[in-house]
Amino acid sequence: MITRIGMIAAVSLIVPLVSLAAVVDEQQATYRASGAGPFNAKIGEQLWQQNVMNAKDGRPRSCTTCHGRDLRSMGKHAKTGKAIKPLSPAVNAERLTSAKNIRKWFKRNCKWTWGRECTPQEKGDLLSFIQQQ
Amino acid sequence: MKKKTWVIVSVLGILLGLLGVSGLVVSDDDDEHEGRSLWRQSQLDVAPVENAFYNEECGSCHFPYQPGFLPTRSWQRMIAGLEDHFGENAELDAVDAQQLKVYLMENAADTSNYKRSQGIMRSLSKKDIPLRISTTRYFKRKHHELPERMVKNNPKVRSFSNCELCHAQAAQGSYNEHQVKVPGYAGWDD
């Protein structure tokens, strides 16, 4: 009986992790289908900090501009100042659980930050990095 | 000679008086004079947002402005230009964009009986398609007494776009001027 309760507890702990991993895996599978991979969290981290000069305001932008270097901390919208919840799945269980959200924010934020869409390779590396935070 | 001066003075006086009266009529639009009829007084300033999808999609980056602050034609243009949304990229897929558009259009200022919505509509000409609420004549009139140091140059406020920082009940659709508290200016009263 005790082992059964233990099993249930263990499974209920694992379930959210599985769904997060499943969503990331599914996204990375679509990137692989277009020729990208393998994905590397270290490269993802470099991309995270990579500055690109913005043509309009002449200032450098990176993922850290709004999300910060530490993904476990709160971020702040560069323009409106609105608080952004941590991106780290370890401290914010909602992160990386929706494929639709991943697609939406990659599209918007790659264009804002780097002035172009991210490649499937870059997205895969970034996801591997974010997932580990 | 003296008689002539008197005539000129009285004519000037009458003209000034007329100007004064017309000035009063034009500016007769303060909260105290608005919404005299009871049914309007009992309402909030603007219909509150009761759409979770709108709050999520738009409110994740900025205060989710009530659709009743801009006319239908403004929201149509807003949704059509999300890839350059005041310098930010706010693109949505077509299905989500359409869903928001329907909500915004059904609750736009020109479909609303709330007093702020009607005030905004009255301040627009038919050609105006404002994209910022803060550029409407109605908004400007309501905020004209605020010096830059209290809003734009106030690090705790920064912009008129942050409604909820001074209007604590903004999300509930209440913008009563007697509840305004400008951060850093406790006790200030116009």
C-alpha cells in the first residue's frame, strides 16, 4: 500500500516534467524535419546572450534585454516595463508546456531582438538551453 | 469723444462676455457635469474587460486597455498592423487575430453607452482613426493639468500608457478622478 502511494506520488511528480519534455521534443522534432540538429544547450546559452545592433534605435538587443541573464528571475518588458515571469521551467511550471506559445513568442521575439526570424537550428539550441534552467 | 470711447468699451465688453460664455459651453465637460442622467451615473466609466483571451494575449505585455476607449475603425487598423505594434512585434496567427478583432469590434467605443466611450467618440471627427487612446482630444482634455514631471518624467509612471499606476481600479473599468493617486505625489490634488 505504501509503495503504491509512493508510486502515485512519484508519477504525479513526473507527469508535468514529461509533458514539458514532450512539448520540447515535439518542437525539436519539427526543427529536425527541416534539416536542423543536433541541439546544444551551450550554444543556446551563447545565442541567449548574443547582442544584435538594432537598426531603428541603434542600440544592442539580446534575449537578456527583457528576460535577463538569470532565467530563474523575473524579467521586465523593455518598453512597457511590465513584469515578465521567469522563463525557467524549474521555477515557473507553465513554461515550455504549450507548443503554440513557443511558436508565437519565438516569432515575435526573434524579430524584435535580431530583426529576423530564428532558424530551426537556433530555436532548437535555445529550447535546449531554456529547458535546463 | 467720450461717448465714442464708451461705445467701443461696451462693444468689447459684450464680445468678451460672449466669448466667455461660449468658452464655458465648450469646456462644460468635466466629471461633475457629465452623466447627469441617473442611468449613466450608476455605470462605470468604461465597460470592463471580461474576456480571458484578450487579457492573456494583450495583457501579457501591457495594460489591457478596454476596447471601449477606441472606435471600431481603430481596432481594425490595430489588428491589421500587429507586426509593427508601436515598434514592437505583436504578431498573432490568423485565427487568434480574428478572435481578438471580433471581441474588440463588438465592444468598441462606438458601440458603447459608457460615459468615457461616448466622451471619446464625441471628441473624434469621422476621419480620425486614433491608435493611441492618449492622442484623442478627450484623453488630452482629461489629463491636460498634469505636468510632465508627474507622468513622462516620473520614473514611477513614465508614460500615459500605464493607466493602472495612477488609476488603481482601471482594470475594473473605473477611472474616477477622485481615486487618482500619482505614484510619488501622495496627496496631490488638482
